[in-house]
Amino acid sequence: MELLPDILGRWMKDAFVRAFPEEAGRMETVAVVAAANPEFGDYQCNAAMPLAKALRQPPRKVAETVLAGMEMPSFLSKVEVAGPGFINLFLSDAWMVERLVELSRDPRLGAPEPGLGRTVVMDYGSPNITKPLHIGHLRSHNIGSAIDRLHRFLGYRVIADNHLGDWGTQFGVTIMGYRHFGDPEKMRKEPLEELERVYVLSYEKTKTDPEWLARCREELVKLQSGDPENVALWRDFTRYSIEELEHTYGRLGIKYDLVRGESHYRDKLLPTVEFLAGKGLTRISEGATVVDLEEEGLPLCIVRKSDGGFNYATSDIATVRSRIEEFMPDRIVYVTDERQQLHFRQVFAICRRLGIETALDHVWFGLMRLPEGTFSTREGNVIPLERLLDEAVTRAKKVLDETSPEMPDGRKKEVAEAVGIGAVKYADLSQNPQSLVTFTWEKALALDGNSGPYLQYAYARIASVLDKYGERFPGMDLQSFPVSVSEQVERTLVLHLLRFGETVRRAAEAYKPSVLCDYLYELAGVYSSFYQNVPFLKADEGVRESRVRICGITASVLGTGLKLLGIRTPERI
RNA sequence: GCCCCGGUAGCUCAGUUGGACAGAGCAUCGGAUUUCUAAUCCGACGGUCGCAGGUUCGAGCCCUGCCCGGGGCGCCA
């Protein structure tokens, strides 16, 4: 299905070109956007005003001239010029309803497939292992997996790779910590907590004890050069970490195609530096191998340390080359926090120098903070991610106990899990990714207002309506009844449903799941208003069926949208 | 010192890339349930969009300067 703004934009462009062939021909597109206010119609076009300047004519006159030569197309009921020169477009009810039915028969609900034939590698989550996830890890996983699903929905072939930090300096520190402070008993029971504990102890010691620091580096070099004992430890640490990660990923509904980690590219580090050197991009500075990036206005980038070791930049360049070779992607997308902006600009610049043309995008998001400031292990104010999820589920369960006492216990547990985690995920996704996020329990666990549970509740109410309809009017063939709109709120709902495709496209293009959240919240709001103020099961036959069909389509759109966000949709709450 | 973000209602945040009188949620206050799930709905209250200039038909959005907060800037990732 072609998207509404595209259909309307094309018609407007025709109108402009017909009226002003020369000037309008130079306009690349004539943008049509959703109207700012329902009074002003359904969509509006503002192109007459900029054009008026070039033509040296009053904008209203330009708009009127544009419209004068056009016949009213079937999809519009009214077009008018308003204010300084806005062109307001009113969609025809009959056409909207026709489109809605078409949408309901489309498994993609009217969304386009711009990604067909395209491959994108997505790198998100990518935590450093040997530490439990904390609330700061939520954003990359959550935002990344939502962008991932949006792209798959739009037809892209997505390769989601969890690029674990499993080969860095921290292993020397952790190995030393484990050898000297490790408790085998705790290691069996809570490996990640234990690994983090010994890491912190060992790390503190590096700051006061230079010899300790030197020994940590030694252990890292031993690991990286294949020392069997250290490699065995590294394997254990990695295995424990991944097992625990998988548990949290299961709760969050995050799935990867690949979980490779930096270690996967360890044999490619030296060849990468040699390749860079072969291209004449490197020089030696203070014993380190560096790439100058002055032309790009960036600071120089170290690709090999003076002690012979490699760092993050080298690893990422090696990873880009490997991914291109293996998957031939059209694009590689990284989702990390804002602190890595410079790093990726450097890496991308070096890739360009190497002649890599694959699109490379860094999607960054604001750090999560606590009201009192940043959190850190040393401050002791780190909130483990699992604890946040547990707390959310507990609160959801409490509400369920009050509102749905009749629900069987097992079922209640499932619903509480879905609702609690839905609340946490939605609270994070609904913010503009680039805003700095201040974590508060109140916000993360909100169950009413603009929240995940509000959307899930709306969904469950619809599911209930559909069931009740089936019970009370058995044997009716819903699809054989026509859809029509009579109430204002009903029309608003239909219009909103028709905008699903354009919203999904915009959310994916902008890498902003929050765009979809806004849309779904508004959809649920319009539906709730409809539900509360317009009878359907009690309406006359015909009107009843039309409204129940609209309910069904709303359920599809809301359900699909929530699934794209990774939020589950219980049929009963 | 240089670079990147942010500053919008008491609080937490939107604002479709320059359009119509700046919008939600929370909080506060008032109303709605013999009815399709009240985790809901309807309404009220609430703003110098950090400050000062500038660009133009039009600025929360673009430009310049300043103030406040966060982050980054050669061997961590």
C-alpha cells in the first residue's frame, strides 16, 4: 500500500507543477504532513509559502492558483487555503474506510518494504562481560533491539550482533583478582557477582600498587598470546557471563543472530594494522602506531599501543572489514551511548580512507543517570538490571491482585511479568533516545498515564470486546458487514490507524523508537476515548459490526506496534 | 582551551527537521461506573520555550554571543 503522505504529496506536486511549471519543477518534493490541528483538516501542505517568495506573489494567491486547476480526487472531500497560505486537505470518509479495509487484509498493515534486498548489520547491547548488567545497560539493548525489529518489519535483512567486550584490559585485572580473592563457592552460585567483586578489589589495587598493575598487564599479555591456563579461565568467565546474559535477554525479549565479541576478531588485529600501514596511513608516535585524522578535523587515533597491544579502534576497524567480507551489508549500525561519538567518527573516518563505502551509522543515546548524579560501582549506587525488572514485576503483580483476583495464579505471574517489563521497556523507549535520561523508580515503573501498561490495557480491552462479541453473536460473519464511520472519535481512530505505515517508516529512518511510542500512545488514547464514549456491542446491528471490525483492526495495529517495541500483549490483564 | 549534547508547565518529558493559538503524563482540583475491563474516560488549573541579539512573511526549531548542566578530547572500552 502506498503511504498517505506519498499519495497526497504526489497529487500536490502535480498541482504545483501544473500551476507553476518552471518554479515548481525545481522543487524536489512537495511535503505533505499531518495537520497540526484537526480543525485544519487531516493533512496540510505548506509549500505555497516558500514558493510565493520566489514568485514574488502573495502566498495565499499562489495556493489558490495551485488549487484552481485541479479536480477533486476521490481521496479528498475538501481542500482549502487557510491562514497565510496553508493548503488544508480533508480526506473523504468513504475513501478512508476503503483503505482501512485494505489495510486490515494486509499482513503488514499498510507498512512499506523499503528494506527489501538490503542487508544491515546491527551492533547493539554489546556489554563488557564478567559483570552483571545494570540499569545503564538497558538503553543500548532496548533501543537497539527495537530499531532492529523495525528494520526487519520494513523488509531489511538484519544481522544483529552482540559485540561483547570480551577481550579487553579488564581480563588481566579480573584474572589477578580471581587468583587472589576468588571464592570458588560463590563462583559456582553467582559467577557474575563474584567476578565483579574480585574485579573491583583488583582494580582498586592497581591504583595504589604499581607492581600489581604490571602483573595485571602481564596476565593480559599471557592471555592474548594463548597461555593455556589463562585461556581456560577466560573461557569459564565468558561462559558464565553469556549464560547469565541469556537469562536477562529472555526476559527482555532480545534475540541476536550472532554473539561474537571482540575476541572473535583477535587474529585480525595485527593484519589490520599492517593493512593500514601498507596504505601509508600510519606513523609511529611515542612508540605507538597512530593514524592522523587532521583532514577530517579529528584527533589522531591510536591503532597499536606502545606495548604492542591493540585497542578498541583497531578491533572495530577489523570488525567492519570482517562484517563486510562475510555479509556484504548495505549498512552497519552501532547503538551505543554518547560517550563513543568521537571514537566512531575516528573509526568511520579510517574506514573511508580504506575505501570502504558501506554506510556506517552511529546511533547514540544519552547516558542514564540517577537524580543524585552518575552511578558507579565505587559509589555503590549501581542498580542491577534484574533487580529493576523484579521490582517492576512485583508492582504489576500487586495491581493485578487488586483488579483481577479471579485470575489463576500461574496466569497472573505471566501477566505481571509481561506488564512489569513492558512498563520498564516503554518508559525507556518513549523518550527521545538522545535525551539524557534520569532514572527514577517512579517513572520506570509507571503503570498508568503514558506508560506501557496503558497500551497493554487498551489492547486487552479490545481482545475482551472481540471475545464478548463472539459469545453474544455467534455465527455472525463480521467481514461481510461494511465498515462506516459516524462518530467523530471513530473517524479520528480510523485516520490514526491509516497512519501506522508512515509512522513505522519514520521511526526506523530516524532510529527513534520513541516516534512509534508516541503514535501508539495516541492510538490507545483515541481508542480508549472511543471505547468509553461510544457503544458498540449495544449498538444496532450493522453499526455494531462496523465498530467491532474497527476494534479488531485497532487490536492488530496496536499489537503489531507493541511487538515491534518488544512489549508483550496479554489478551487479559 | 577545543568538540558534542541538553535547558520547554511545580515534577518527568513530547514537539513529525521553519508553519496556524506551544502539547502529554505525573501532581492538584472537579465530574463519570445497574453497561463492552475505572490500570479508564470527561473537564479545570498550570508557560518570558535558559538569557541577549540576529536571519524572514513566520523561530521552541536556523545563526552569533553569553549563563547553567552532562559527556568527550594518545596508548580504557
